[in-house]
Amino acid sequence: MPTNPPAYLKIAADLRAAVTSGDLAVGAKLPSETGLMRQYGVSRTVAKWAISVLKGEGIVEGRAGSGVYVRDTRRLVRHAQGRDRRAGDGLTSPFAHDAARAGQQGTWEHDSHHDQADDRIAARLGIAPAAPVMRTAYRFFADDEPTQLSTSYEPLVITQGTPVEWPEAGAAVGVVARMDAIGVRVTEVVERVSLRAATADEVEALHLPARASVHTIERTYFAGDVPVEAADIVLPGGRYDLVYRIPID
Amino acid sequence: MPTNPPAYLKIAADLRAAVTSGDLAVGAKLPSETGLMRQYGVSRTVAKWAISVLKGEGIVEGRAGSGVYVRDTRRLVRHAQGRDRRAGDGLTSPFAHDAARAGQQGTWEHDSHHDQADDRIAARLGIAPAAPVMRTAYRFFADDEPTQLSTSYEPLVITQGTPVEWPEAGAAVGVVARMDAIGVRVTEVVERVSLRAATADEVEALHLPARASVHTIERTYFAGDVPVEAADIVLPGGRYDLVYRIPID
DNA sequence: TCGAATTTGTGCGTATGTATC
DNA sequence: GGATACATACGCACAAATTCG
């Protein structure tokens, strides 16, 4: 006798409501599968499907042998760079700034090397395919938890031989300050925000549960009409809010 | 004999790769459950779980009695309003503009009425709780497919008795143009982008598959430091790219 | 230290309903 | 009507991790 809506979605909705209402706080343990079976008079399969829905939504997390727990959904806020930037800002990176606002310590690791632009990056940077670029892969941590991945590309035609050729080697931090140091005035940043399922690599690097969603941001810095840096940024879905301030006129 | 990774994730990865590589184009039919059972030598349960993973990611869609099909993942692009706006822009809404860029026809339905601000909206608008607001619920369509939900709130203290009190009744379209018409100069818009699972209402209104993710945008327009409009916008995840252009300095 | 109980993770087989072709 | 295929649901089994006496 199939009911409408199906049992597993009704159970999922009940549990979701308990989480969002606060009845089940962060870290709280959900009823066990056996408990749900008795409580709702369903089979183990149905209890599993209900919980798997919530896991797909990223709001709970199963630990084998222990139980299913409400995940920490506190969000970091990422502020896109804009006119807020003050002089002296260049001493600390945008990421460290965002982490500090949330009361967390922002750190990162990086790996820079010369590379050739693939077709996609070449198109974004307005350079020839296979043109030389500086490629830097970042992994950012907030209180030692990995929370952001980023790969940036800068045309070497702009930076080669300058003090800021190696992004993390000089005194200036951040694209705007570094470009400023070599006389390139960054005037605009364009970000394209998208959403997709996390790849296996991202699940690994960001300590995500399987089936997680991520925000992806294609960020491009411009000096006038000339792109000077392109970056692919990956943020765990549901752990981040992205804030944009846009002046009108 | 549990292997690592589990069979259902391996099958899901194979199918995902076939979709992203283009071997399975948009609209193509995936192998049936029976097919997967034979192909991989697994039970129906495992085939089901593999497909359910892809459904959770929103890249395929099951049709009972027919099969599982690759969903259309072409993306609409939403351009946040900024300095791009030209004079005369006020004749067409930002949504219609975005749809036109994608070669689709943008239409919408709306429902306006007087209401009282709840605590959350009051905080965002900087007004007293229960203060009177104009509340307008929108549903936007691209080529007759629902693609965006939005609920906007304007403090009646600003608009009451003016020609633009009812958002969809006057000649001017869009918040900036309407506010301009009553001498309120909108100077900035702030958008907070987030990601969460779709509610049942949203699944219904946007024709989403169960377990879908959505972007949510909390948008606030400011005239100087004064908020003049707040809106909650819901976009289907994976069907939209959000583009922001931010001037530097 | 050990072992038993609990719980999730993965997997198999089957049955019924219903939509599509 | 019949064949196919998905959606939902039941029951069962075993492995692995955790918890706790």
C-alpha cells in the first residue's frame, strides 16, 4: 500500500525538522536505525533510505559502530574583495581576514610552479594556449580544518622577473597588493559561482563526507580589460556563505 | 567480501564519468538496473544505490516505467546588478535580461500584499519587528519552465502612497529604477549566497527532483546606509551560474 | 585485556505498485 | 494487454567500527 508521500521521505522530513528546529542540536545523535524501525513501524531498509537522504543533504554524518550525528553547519563567511579594502590590508590575506571574523585561525599551504595554460585557462586569461603561467595550488585551513581549495594562474608575461613572480615569496599578500607592487592596477574582479558534486579528490582534500556538494568559483582579476589572474576556488557546500557587495552606478 | 571502494560508488563513478565525458549526452538513457546487474555482476540493490547517488547529485533523473536519463545541465547565468546597468535598462527586468542572453524567454508571476515584517526581515531592513512592509512573492519562468523563486520585502514607510508602492503596478521595473522614481538613490546591493537542500515546497514550485540542492541568496538593497529592499531568492542548484563583477578600490 | 552488545556500511533476494512503451 | 522499468518496501546476512562492562 504505497502512501503519498513515501515513508522514507516523511521520516527524513521529520528528522530534518528536528535538526533545523534545534531539537537535535549540533553533535546530537539521531535515533538508531533499529529505533526508527520501531518508532515508525518500518523496515530497516526504509530507515536507511531516510537517513541516506539527510546524508546526501550534508546535515548528518554516519559513524560506523557509533551512530548518526548532526553535523556542524556553522558557516564561514567569505567576503568577496571590493571597495572595502583599506590601505594596509595587504599585510593579511583575504582568507585570514575572513577566518579572523569567525574567530578562527586561518592558515594555508601552497605549491607554486611554472606551467603552460590549458585551453580553458588560456581563454580566461586572454593568452595563447600553452602560454607560460605561474600556477599555484592552495589549501586553506581554519583552525587546522581544511576549508578551501584554490588554484590560481597568472600569465608569466606580466610577472616574470619581477619581485612578485612567486606569489608566496614576497612581502605583499594578495593579488591586488602584489600587482600594485609592479605597477599593475587591478580594477575589477569577476566571480562566477556554481554548484556541483564534489570529486573524489575534493572529498579527500577537504575531509568531506561522500556525496557532498561544493561551491566552485571561477575568479578573474582584471586590470582594465586585461585579465591578470584566474583562479578556481572550491568551497564545501553548506559550510560557507558567500557575501558580495556591489556598488550601483 | 567488502571491497574498497564499495561497488555502488564505483558504478556511480563510472556512470558519472560517462556523463561528464559526453559518452552519455543530455537526455541519454542510462543502462537499466537489470543491465547494471548483469554488467557488473551485482544485485539490484547495488544498482539502485549507484543510481541514487547520481540522482542525489542532480545529474540524472528517473522516470518510472521508462528509465533513468541524463538531465539537462545547461546553466542559466544570473548577472548580479552592478555598474553595468545602462540608462533605459529600467524597461526590462534583470531576469528577462539574463534569460534573453541565454536565448530564452523570461516571464514571471507575482503576488503582492501588505504584511508585517517578521524578526528576520525586520533585522535585515533595520525596522521594528511587525512594522508594515510590502511583500511580493515571485516565480520566474524561462521558456515556461519555473527557474527561480523570490520573495521581496520593502518597508512601507518608504513607498506607501507613492506611484511605486505596488512593485508590479507601475511603469518602472526593478528595485533600482522604482526607487529612483521616488527620489531614493540605491547605492549598493549586498548578496549573501548559500547552499542547502530544497524544501518540499521548492521541489514543487520549481519542478525539482527530490533531494535537490538550491542556491539561496539573501539580497539587500541600500540607499546609503539605509536598507530599502530585502529579498530571499531561491535558484535550482546546478542549473545556474551566478556572476558577480566587483570594482576594486 | 577481553568479549559482548550495538550500530552503521554494504550487499543479496524478493515482492508489489505503477508508469511507460 | 503485455513487457519493461523504476519506486517503494520487506527481510536477511555479514563486516567493520565503536562502546562499554
